[in-house]
Amino acid sequence: MITAIPSLTTAALLALSVATTASAQAVAGFETRATSAYVRDLSTGTVILDKGADVPLPPASMSKLMTLLMLFEALEDGRMTLETTFTVSERAHAMGGSRMFLETRDRPTAEDLIRGIAVLSGNDATVVVAEGLAGTEDAFATMATRRARDLGMRHTTIANSSGWPHPDHLMSKRDLGILAEHILTNYPQYYPYLSEREFTWNGITQPNRLPLLGSGVGMDGLKTGFTSAAGYSMTGSARQGERRIVFAFGGLDSERARVQEAEAIINWAFRQFAKVSLGTPGQQMGEAPVWLGEAETVPLELGDAPDILIPALAQRQMVARVVYDSPLPAPISRGDEVGYVVVDVPDMGERRVPLLAGADVAEGGFGVRAMASAQRLMSMVQGRARDAMN
């Protein structure tokens, strides 16, 4: 492949000159206090923080998101409705830690249990759901682990429904991010439960354990977790304008540190990065020479041109170039992928956007081929003459 910057038109170069509204402060690497962390910008699919994100670690109550997902899927495929009632076993009633305060006489609905898990982080509610879906919590754990693998959560093993400490109950921060994104993308109708401020059951009102809701930073849901092995942890999502992030981190030593870290991650992700466009699909980016074709050149057009995420003010340091094999051999069909635009983003590597042929170019007839052969012969003769002179 060769780089062919001269083929870029002025308009094309302007299209790659992107503007941002980010702060003027230069982007520096984010130094998280968490022992492991993962942050992904969903609007562009860009991972902007990865600190031990693939290490399987105790997830504590954050793994209740997997229990919620299994319940959401049962609702969507018609196995139950929000009004379906569940039985509370003695085992569920005996659960310690954070609780919904279910009694064995209770018959909570699926909607009650969603709130009991999403808002109250009820260990008892998760066991009720697990037993209601799979018969036993062990059977549920096997089912949930299999489902996690299907979703690409390669470093997840579910041993129970609540996140109660267990040596085999492990999830990576990337897997928690994948899970959060899956819930956001596929079950938006249930996501608002995760941001409800409080829930009352059996006369007991408890607040949502997730901090920063309504704080103005865009935080709107998911789960906290804590065990001595996991530390103070969180899987969260925040939205500002057209952008949304998901994040997961763990290993902090206090609730205060967890709140501070969540706010720092959110502020950094939104203030130090900007979403920019490289152009629109079909936009002409120049022309490329054609070998043995009826036309001497073919237009180059942008294929899919997704927005990209760049550090603040990185526009001034971005380098764009068009790359293709030159000349392009005929025949060429409109829409053929013939090259790509490479955009070098400081500190974030390359982004590639496919370039497509903007027109059909048939093979040239006898005259074109004869002319090309003559030109090639002339070039060879001239080359040999220069060699002889040297």
C-alpha cells in the first residue's frame, strides 16, 4: 500500500479538520486510585481507561446486575410478566447483608424484586429471583455463567445470585462494563429502575445505594458493591449531551473514596475528550489514478464514517492520510473498497475509515492498452538510457 496525500482535495482536508469544544487544558493520563478500572465511551465505542480490566476479581454486589439481566430476559421472552409472583424460601429469608426484608409469607412480583435488587441491593431478593428462574441458586449460577460467556464476558464465573463472597465468584471490570452496556442497549425500558431514589417494602423505606444520582454529573444508574476482598466498588453509567459512558472500578478503601473516584472518572471522561466527525458516508475525498481503465481516475468516497473520540485539542496534532495501491487496476465497480483514510490521534493510536470507489471504471479497450504499453516501453528505454549515462 502507498500513501497518497496529494490526492486529497482541499474540501477533504477540511473535512478532517475537526473542531472540539473541550477545555484548553492538555489531556493527561488519568491516575485512578482504584486497583482495577474500565471506562468506555458508548457513543464511539472507545475504551479510554483500562487498568487491570481483564483480571477476574470478586465483584461483590455488582454481580447482581447479572441476576437482573436474567430476570429482564425472562420478562422479554414471555416466561413471566412484571406481575408474576414469586415464593420467598427460608433460604432467601435468612440471607444477611443488604436486604429487601422479604418474609416467607410475602409473594413479591417481578417488578417488586427488580426494585428490591436495583434500588436496595437486596441479597434476599436475588435468591428469590434465582430460585424462581432456575429452581435452585446453584442451577441459576450455572445458567448465568453460561449466559455471561454468550455475551463475551470471558472472565466471569457466577457462583451465586447476590455476590456473596465465594472463591469461585469472579468478574473482571471489562465484563461488568459489557454487562452494563448490554442492559443499557437491550433493556432501556427497565434501566430507569436502577435510578429510582428509594423503595418501600413491608413498611421499610430504604434509599438507593448508588451515589451521585441527581448530582448534576449525569450519573443515572447501575450498582455499587463492597466486600473486604472487593473493596468499595462501582459499576456505573453517566450521560452528558449526546455522549454516554459506562465504567467499573474496585478496590477502594472507603465509601467516600468510591464517590470521589466515580465523580473524578465522569468529569475526566466528559471534559477531557470530545466526539468528532471525520465526514459523512459518500463524501468525496479525492481521486486515484486508474491503470488500464476507460477513465484515468476514479473518485474516492468515504465509506462508513463513525464518529471518533479524541483528547481535548488533539485536532492540532492529528494527521490524516489516504492510503491505497496506486494506480488502481481496472475494472473497478462503484462501492469497491479501494483504500482507507488513516487518522493518527495522539495518545489513542490510529483510526481507519474505508475508502470506496465512487464510480464504475471498465477495462480500457485496445487503444488504452496499446498506449499504456507504449508508455511503459518508453519509461523502460529512458531508464536504461539514464543507467548507461551513469
